[in-house]
Amino acid sequence: MMQDKNIPYKIYLEENEMPDKWYNMRADMKNKPAPLLNPETHEPMTFDDLRPVFCDELVKQELNDTDAYIEIPEEIRNFYKMYRPSPLVRAYCLEEKLQTPAKIYYKFEGNNTSGSHKLNSAIAQAYYAKKQGLKGVTTETGAGQWGTALSMACSYFDLDCQVYMVKVSYEQKPFRREVMRTYGASVTPSPSTTTNVGRKILEQHPGTTGSLGCAISEAVEAASSQEGYRYVLGSVLNQVMLHQSIIGLETKAALDKYGIVPDMIIGCAGGGSNLGGLIAPFMGEKLRGERDYEFVAVEPASCPSFTRGKFAYDFCDTGMVCPLAKMYTLGSGFIPSANHAGGLRYHGMSTTLSQLYHDKLMRAVSVEQTSVFEAAEQFARVEGILPAPESSHAIRVAIDEALKCKETGEEKTIVFGLTGTGYFDMFAYEKFHNGEMTDYIPTEEDLQAGFNGLPTI
């Protein structure tokens, strides 16, 4: 396939073209996400309820569903300039390999040491913690991308960083753990014996490989028990969707530069940070009735929150100490199979994305992990980037959609998010290459066990 002489392989924005405001999708939503509820009283959580756990400014962002644009502080914009704007890449080689009339673009977020988009929110949350005069923050991490990003951000602002890492990832990804420690973070496998909730989970589930829900419970307890600390989260929350909108804003600006209008935008979905950030300004246009797009959320078949979950209030964590959120959920007690590779391990989904999905403003598909790694390998061989397992879910569906175009002759323009690199995921790639990877799909009985634990509201 010949390169379109008008469209370069990589579209870069100039430094002065970088967005100076984040975009808040909730401002344009007719049906706002349901509020977080106090787990004891079932009353909506207020600023005063949330501030003992989160930084004050982040609580304001979490509760803000009226301001469409929120200014990015200069200190954060200056940090962004070290690795942003990130490139929007035309996948000419993949198009040629597939022999598809589709035009495929990907927004590459792996050009920083954390290896992912997570740094976009990590630096913002660390900035607000430092501005508030805190000593440090606690968090959880699944595959390790968020923990790595937060450790970098905390190092930059001289904050203590305590990370609870899902045990199976802690064991499978020692090098990701060591990057966190290089940046000064302490890393504890979760569930652990260092917290009350961790000990309780181990007692109830001996030998468990852990989950994000477990790690969240421990991180929240750790923050609550130390003066001058707050808890920060790398996905799911409204504030994170806000910070990650930098991805979509840059993507749209790059496309607009060449008059390109996408038909379909695809993102992997675990808790929602990458997907929400990528689609944000495009969804805004759809919500305002200005333009229509097809949005596709891609999740693992082993942790299918959207496609098999229930839209209900649920605990955000396994230890049931966090607020209740109305979201698509598998139940806070759901723990993905240890065979599940990479992140996307969370039992629920962002309340914002959940409402958009419930209102049929986007669709979702689930994919099995061997097919995900087949797509990852195919992409690596033709595009020269080793993709992370998470974003390889989006690659899988982008390839599938491009092949449909080959059958129909449709010339769709497809955009997907490449959230990061897979260099710390070689244990999973090794299992795939050795034929040891299997496609675990939870049974109805497995899911029902999680649904049985949903609170009655």
C-alpha cells in the first residue's frame, strides 16, 4: 500500500499546540453518572466525606459535572512537555499486511519510562498532593503500569509512594516492581499481612493471587492510618478520566490538522482510564449532537465487566471500605483467573463510561487472550512496536474491523489507543509462544458468586 502523500506516518503536534485544559465529559452528559454513596448510610458522598481519603483538589474534580474544561496547571503542562505531545501514527504497514481499504491510526502512549498513558494522571495527582503539603500517597497497581507512573511522579515532587501490587503481577513482573523501587517507591504484594483488610482477605481466601479490589482496600487502609497521606487511584474515577482526556484532545487536534474524521474509535477497557481519555472530545461532540462516531470498548473475556456484568451499585474494593459506585460490575469479590495476563483486572468500570454504555452511546466486546496475543504479535512484526497486553485488546478489534472492511470494501477510518509497551510482559508472551496460555472464561456460576455480594440499595 502506497503512503498517502498528504498524511505522514507520524502526526505530531507542536509544543504550542498542546491542550492547556482537560475536557470533562460529564458536563455534556444529559444523564449524569450516579453519585458515589456512603457505604453505611447510602447517602451521596460529599466533599467533606471524601477529603479524608483523597486530595482536596482531586475531590473537587471528582464531584465536578458542570465545568466542561478545567485548566491544566503550568507545572503539570511543563512536565507533560517531557514526553508529550505523543504521536498519532498511521499504521500503513499493518494496512498493507491486512490488504484492507480501512485507514488505521493509533495514538501511542508508550514513549515515557512508565511505558504507558498512566503518567498523565499520576503527575497531576502527585502535584495536587504536594500542593496540599502531604507527606506521601498510597495506591494499588495491577500490571504495574500505574504504580510505575506514580512512583515517577512522586519522585519528581519528593513524595513518599507506597504501592500495593496485585500478588500475581508482583510475582510475574519483577522488573516492573524494580522500576518502581528505582524511583523510590515501596512495593508490597497484595493481599498482604501488613493491613487488617489484607489479613482478613487471606483468611477468607488462602493462597489467593489477589485482585485490584484487594489492593485498593489495602492502599485505602494504609492511607487512612498514616497522618499526611492520601490515597490515589489510576483508573475508574472521574478525576482520572479528566486527566486522561489529554490523550483524546491531542488525537483530535492531530486529526483535525489533516482534515481526518474517524468513523470508529477503539480502546481497551479495564477500569476505563485509557478508553475514557481517548474518546473524551469525540464523545463530547456526539453528546452535543455535532457529529457521530462509533465507540468500541474492548475488555478481556476473563474479566467481562461491560459485556457480562450488572449495572448496579457496588463496592469499589474487595474489602468493602470504599464508597459505593453505580457501574457495570462483576461484584467486588470477583477475582480474575491467575492465567489472566496483564492489567484490565478490575471487577467494575468507570461510572462515567458505565452510564455512557448504559445509554447505548458506545458498544463493548470481549476477546479471549490467545487471540489478543496473536494480534499483538502480528502488530509487533509489522509496526515495530511490542505492545502491552492491555492495549493489544484494542489491536485485536482494530484488526477484526479492518478485515471486515476488506470483505465489504468499506473505507472506514479506525483510531485505537496503544496505551503502552509490553517489555515488562515477557512472562505472558513466553506462555503464549510456548503454547501454555489458555482462554479462561468465567462460568455463569463464577459470575453469580460475585453478583451475590452486591449490596442492596
